[in-house]
Amino acid sequence: MYMGCFWSLEHDVFPLLLSYEYFHINRGLGSLPAFIFIWILTLFIRPASNAACSVTFEEYVTKPFYSGCPVPDLLKKIMAIGILGVAIWVQNIFTVLKMRALSLIVIAGLVLVGTDKGYSESFKDAFNSQTVNSQS
């Protein structure tokens, strides 16, 4: 129970870190093991996890229709592939929607800065500073 509290506390303390696994491996072991971990995670672990989830889901979906006998293997494979296809389609749709939302935000920001109603004051003489920091 306490480990869960510490885990939650750590994630609240470091809210801007996007990949906690990468951050911890990078901090503890260095950049090369962290880089290798991310590639292994992306190429092998996440796809295998998605495949295992789809196979488990198809087992639960098809079991009520074949209560007295085993489910045919061909049906299992077709259902698993279909579930993966739907999951990929949903993920692509949400990616497109996120990109459209981000584009809308960027366009709205450019329009606000372009109309010059006080939104572009912070950009005046932005590159004339002699010091290199974000505070000046």
C-alpha cells in the first residue's frame, strides 16, 4: 500500500515527465540503456501486449456462443485480427482528431497574434537581448 502511495506521490511531484520508465532508466543506468528500452518497448512489448489483449477479449466474446464445445481456432484467429484492426482504426481516428485540434489551436494563436490587439507585445525586440535566458 505504501509503495502505491509513493508511486502516486512521485508522479505528482514530476508531472512534466512524459515517459516515466525512460526517465528512471535514463537517470539510473544512462542514455544507451534507456534508448534501447524504448525501442524494445515500441517494437516488441506493446504490440505483444495488444495481441494478448485481443486474444483474451476474443476468448471472452466467443465463449458464450460455444458453451459446450471448444471454440474453433480459425474463428479465434479471425476475431483477434478483427479486434486488432478495429483498435488500430480507433487509434488512427483519435490521432487525426488530436492533430486537427492542435492545428486549430495553432491557427487561432496565429490569428490572435496577427490581428495585433495587444497579443504580440511580448514578441517585440525578442531577439535583441544580450543575455541568453527565458526570464528577460
